[in-house]
Amino acid sequence: MILTKEFYCRDTEIVAKELLGKLLVREINGVRISGIITETEAYFGLEDPASHARFGKTDRNFLMFDEGGKVYVYLIYGMYNCLNFTTDKKDVPGAVLIRSILPYENIEYMKEKRNCQKYKDIANGPGKLCIAFSINRDINGLKANIDSGLYVEDKEIYKKIEIKKSKRIGIKKDLEKDYRFYIEPNF
DNA sequence: TATACGATCACCT
DNA sequence: GGTGATCGTATAC
């Protein structure tokens, strides 16, 4: 079952935690790619010194102020795309950065895209997973549903999940609380 | 209009 | 464990 707006239109921290272990699906040119979400980070609004929304609404970050359930893709370091889903109600800024996934369906497709043979390294970073999933700013602002070809399925791949947390990655001025969440599935 | 820098990765040692 | 690549934004002038 595909996650709907109701899932995303909640507190950003809750959405970030509950996305863990679910299946990120990309449908492109009739090909279905998917992976298990293993790492997320929560970003908030004015009170968050690391958030794009910290100075208010701009041309780049306006989607963070929109209602939950939309795709927010931006360019980082001049060369990599990062995938986020918007969260919370309209005019309440929030987004969840998808940092890492484990390839699940169509692993060979991803290996080719990434020019990478090691299963573990295919999408263990926000820039990498965008390459593996063919995600770029063309889909910025679309809704995360079957029409846009990028969405999350509520599939319990891992029944029992221990959620670990830490400080967010690559942040100089972070908040006191931990807003990076991740799981370490047993194989 | 100009400039500094970032929610990163790949490659080197 | 360290560093260079690379460019859209935000911020300052």
C-alpha cells in the first residue's frame, strides 16, 4: 500500500522515524526500482539553524512550507541531488532527507547506473541514491504518488526495527537533539 | 553584480 | 583519514 498525504502531514520527526524500513519505489520508463529506507534526517523551520527554511520562504525552499507528501529535490555541492519528502501542514516548514537505502528490486539496474558492483555502496548516501534511482530536479514539487513515479510503500520488510539516532551529518551548527535516524538490518 | 560556501562523493594514502 | 571537484544559492556590497 502506498503512503498517502495523511502519513506525511504530521510532525517531521515522526515521519522521519516511520519512513525507516519502508520501501522507496521509483517507476521510470516501465522499470520498477525499489530499496529499503535505512537512514533519514529531519529538518524543520525557523528554529533550525541547519534547515534550508531557516531564513523563511525562498524560490529554492518554498516546498518545505507546502503540505506534506511532496518531493523536494535540490542540488548540493554543485553536483549532487538530494531527495527529500515534505512534511507537516501547509505553512509549517518541514522535510525529511532520505540519506540511504538498501537496493531491493532491480539491483542490476542500479549497479549499472552507479557504475558500482558493491551492493552496500550502491545507495548508501543521499547523492548516490539519487543517481541509482534516476532522481533529479525534474521531479521537484511533484506529489509522492503513482503518477509521479516516486513514492513510498508501507511494506514491512523488517518487522522488528531498533531505531538508532545521532547528530545530522555535514552540519556545523546543529540542534541539541538528534535528528538523524537509521536502522541496521540483520542479514 | 560579486562572492563564499554547502543536508556530498570518489579517489588517494 | 584527507582532499579536490564544482555550481546554484544566499547574502552582502
